Amino acid sequence: MNEEQVLERIERARRRKARVREDLITLAHGAGGKATRTLIEDVFLESFRNPLLEPLADGAVADGVAFTTDSYVVTPLFFPGGNIGDLAVNGTVNDLAMCGARPAYLSAAFILEEGFPVADLRRITGSMAEAAREAGVTIVTGDTKVVQRGKADGCYITTAGVGMVDPGVRLSASAAEPGDAIIVSGPIGDHGVTVMLARGGLDIEADLVSETAPLNGLTARLLGACGGGQVRCLRDATRGGVATVLNEVAEAARVAVVLDEEAIPVRPAVRGACELLGIDPLYVACEGRMVAVVDGRSAGAALDALRGHPLGAGAAVVGRIAEDPPGLVLLRTGFGGTRIVDVLVGDPLPRIC
Amino acid sequence: MNEEQVLERIERARRRKARVREDLITLAHGAGGKATRTLIEDVFLESFRNPLLEPLADGAVADGVAFTTDSYVVTPLFFPGGNIGDLAVNGTVNDLAMCGARPAYLSAAFILEEGFPVADLRRITGSMAEAAREAGVTIVTGDTKVVQRGKADGCYITTAGVGMVDPGVRLSASAAEPGDAIIVSGPIGDHGVTVMLARGGLDIEADLVSETAPLNGLTARLLGACGGGQVRCLRDATRGGVATVLNEVAEAARVAVVLDEEAIPVRPAVRGACELLGIDPLYVACEGRMVAVVDGRSAGAALDALRGHPLGAGAAVVGRIAEDPPGLVLLRTGFGGTRIVDVLVGDPLPRIC
């Protein structure tokens, strides 16, 4: 097959109606990649279909209010740089920020396993309180359930969030246009590799911490500097990593994403660990990094705005939007070649958030 | 000890600062009774304290918007009259309705266990869609996580909800006043007993189904008939049952709740099963029943309004608010005696919702 035939075959496969072919749920269904997408489209969207859900973005926006939710099942519960508690607050704050919203209120629902240490729970809620303070949000309502031993894994947390979207801010993956610049806000993959190494069992030592942080200050700065129209879309690169987010943009806008491998910031420790584990940093979850697609003419202003904030100090333009081939993410490698960065299949790093 | 000394001792115990004394989480911490309350006050409220969370109501209301969340861990997942899916939609719809809100948007976050049948998931999401339609709400955002076999129990669902509160509607357990009437919207305990019997293992047969249903139509009718001021507070009698809800009212308003045992509607099958199980129907969870505290002079109008709706056909005045003894719930028994209906201790029916 030549390149054109390959692209055609990929296109044909993607146009097929999503259909879950497995009888049983697998870990891949929770990995954020191809299987998750199929499950969402074939089961959840099929049942719940409505115009607000359909974009399948990080949250839904209606009447100037953004609304989002995420469950957190990370293991281990405590890892260098954070724990399930600040992750659950920052993750939902970030989903709201990616909608262009100012996060305001959070809910927190706990599923605890019988026998879970109360002292650990206090550490977790303490971190949540601190993360909420840092993000400027209030945890206003919650719930607690306890299940028998062996029916959970210590502690699961589900947060939901409500935020306000200023008039004129309208972000959407489908708004990406040829000529737009793709910016990441800092080095990628720290969170995923940190959690993976915290599980032990791998003989890799690395001086890494999760970058989990609230990004609403950074997004406010970016939107203030560039104006709503020039920022096409914001996504935090969690499960499935930067590669998954960019595939969603490419598909939604029917454009090509062309990445420059050498421009993508990856810490040497992350790169080294990924090489040993046989995974690509582009697919590794970040928890305090975002991908911004901005009008190419605003790329400089956007970069300045991001770099002026501590959480965006390592921001970089990593690629651009092109017309062809629509729906695909391409990577120009350091050796001058090009490869397709496809949607994630399987789950290299389960329960990373 | 005479009666006065007993009451004083209970009062003293209640005034003590809530403090979790256990090192490990127990099932009782999730039962909705005394241990849950202590955990919430000592851990969650202590960490997150703010004026919106402090009332510890079914949801929080700010700027005319109500916001609430609940996790669902019911076992079995399917039971006569419903499943975890419609339960998760109705429960959050009802929490919003109890805030006096018109439920509008729901989020749904799934934690699935590896190996869970996709066909079961489809049945659950189908029921959720139907329940959402019936309640007039839209599921606009969601999340899916998958955990390894043995790290969950098939499927857990966390829903959050956003609703709009009309100006002038202001419900609060602390608004209850001596002379107010206490109304339940129908027979109590069906849900809890149905789920208990669906687990099998008990040699009890009963023709019972869960009453899980969206109560927003019923609350809208009641608020329309009585006006905001005359309806003091609404609570759905879920975990911990009617007894727990009324204890919360008694404590929040520093009033006595005096119940008339013979007026409380309980189906013979529920009464029979409760007797065999050694539990009191007053503590059994309902999922489609509410307790309304209304101005005594509006009791007739409230009752008419409720009975005119299919979900309130069995509504009854079951007691009244009195001045003394503040903070307690008393039951006038059929034999002419009086007993204290205290807050639930332990968990007679774990994972009922």
C-alpha cells in the first residue's frame, strides 16, 4: 500500500459507526483512547444523545454556565507532587477552564472502602481544601458512600464543577483552522510517569513529580491576551495524553495536525522512563498541562501570555493546523521523516487519574 | 434516670464536637446516620467549611442555582421497580427538587469494573435516559473510568445536578416552626425492603417494587399550591429513612418533632418484612418519597396538592412540630406511649442506594 491508500483505509475505518464489539468491559474502555471513544459513542451518546452532550468536550456549556464531572480512581492514592484529592479538584477545575469558564463551585462525592484509614481521608480532604483555595473555587456539596472490603480500592472521588463563561468566549475543537498554531503549556508526561513509577516494581529511579495544578489562572491570562475569537480551543492533556487531544481536534475540525517532534517539551527523565517502558510520551497523561489551538497570527502573543505565568513558563509552539490530510495527526520526526500519531489503542497506563 | 435526665443526657452528647474516634472507615460511616454525620462534620466540613456547604442539605443553592451530587453503589444493580441507572437520575433530580429547584442538567460519571457486561451497561444507560426524559432533565456531560477486577462491584455511578430556584423559594430545615405539619408523600420503606429482598438469602416473599421516581413534578405542584413561605422544608427520605430526615429538622430548627405512629403509611408487606428483619420502617430508605414540613394552616391545601399527583396519592399528615423537647423526634405509639426516635446507629441495610 502506498501512503494514500493507508490514509484512505484509516479514513474508511473512522467513518464506520462506532460499535462496541466486546461483551465485557476491559481496561482499554477506560483509557481515553479508541475503545473509550467507541464506548461513549455507542453506549452513552446513543442513550443520552442531545446537542449539549454531543460535542463530547471536557464539559458542557449552556446559558453562560459550564458544567463538568470526572471520577478519580488513581493508584496509588498518594504520589510525588500530589494525591487523589488535589487531582480531583484540579482536574475538574481544569475541565471548566478548558471550556473557557471561570470555575466557581465544586461537588465532591466519595466512595470509600470499608477499612480505609481515616487519617488518609483527612490528608486527602486537606489537599482538596488547599487545591480549592488555590483555584479560587468552593466545595459546596458532597456525598459519602462506603462499600464492603474488596468492593473498591481505598477511595474513589467524583467531582463535578460549575463555572461561568463570559459572553464572547466560545471554544470548540471544531473551530481549529489551517494556519492555527498548536501550543503546549509546558513539558508533557510528568504526571503519568510519576504515578507509574510510584507504583514501584519498576527498577527506574527518576526525580519527577506530578504537575497537577489548577489551570484557570493560565487560561484567564491567555483569553485576556488573545481575545475569545483567536483562541480556538483549549484541552487539558489528561488520559490519552497530547496525542489523543490532538486527534480529537483533527477529527472535529476535519483538519490535519502537524507536529514538530523536536519542539515538543519532554523532560529527559520522562523521555528515559518512556523509552524503558516502551511508551510514547505523546500518549502519557498530564494533569497540569494544556494544549491551546490559537490563530497563527496570535501565536506570539499567546506564548508571551502563557510564559508570563508560572504554570506556563515552559510553553512552546509544537505544531500547526494544516488542511491535509483531514482528521489525522502527523509527526515530523527529528530524522526528517513523518509518521501518523493515531488514536491510542489499549491502555499502557491504567488508573493514572 | 427520669425522662428529663434522659433528654438532658442526649442533649449533652449532641452538643459535643463531632469527632471520628475510629481509625478505619466502617460501613456505618456510609449509612446516613450518626457515624455518617460525625464523619461529615469532623472530616469534610472541617476541611471544606464554607457558608454554602454548612447547612449540609441535599444540595447547595447560590445565586438562584442549586447544585448537588450523589454516588450510587446499590447492590444488586437491578431490582424490582428499577436499577442503579434510574436510581442515579431520580436521586439527583430529587435532591434538586428538595432544594425547591427546577432540575435542568445532569452529569453522569461511571466507575466500571473490568469484566462488567456491556449489555448490562446498555440496560442501565437506557433506564437513565428514560428517567431523565420523565424528569425533564438533560444529561449533558459525563466520564467513564474502568478499574481492575475486584476493585469495584460491577458499576458505580455518580450523578451531579444543576437546577434553577425561583426567586422567593427558600427552603431550610431550620425554618420549621412549632405548629407546622409534617407530611409524607406516600407509604415509606418500599425501596429499602425491595432491595434487601432482591439480594436473596432471606426466605421472605413480598410483592414489592422500589418507588424510585422523580419528585420534581410533585414539589412544583406543592410549591405552586402553598407558596414558598408556607413550605418550610422538603427532604427526600433516602439513606436513614424518615427518622433521619426528621432528626435533622429537629436539630436544625431546635424544635421537637412529634409523630403519630398510626398515621404513618407503611405497606403491610414492608411492615411484615421489617418485623422479620428486626428493623424499624422509619429508618428504611425510600427513593421516591419526600417529607414536607409546611405551615400548619396550609396542611390541608398541601395535602390536596400532593394527592392530586400520582406520586403523592398516598400522602398523609404524620405529625407536627412542637416546641419541646428541642432537637428530638418523639413517636406517639399506637398503645398511647411515647418513645424517642433517635438518629440511626450502625447500618442495618448497607448499599441501599
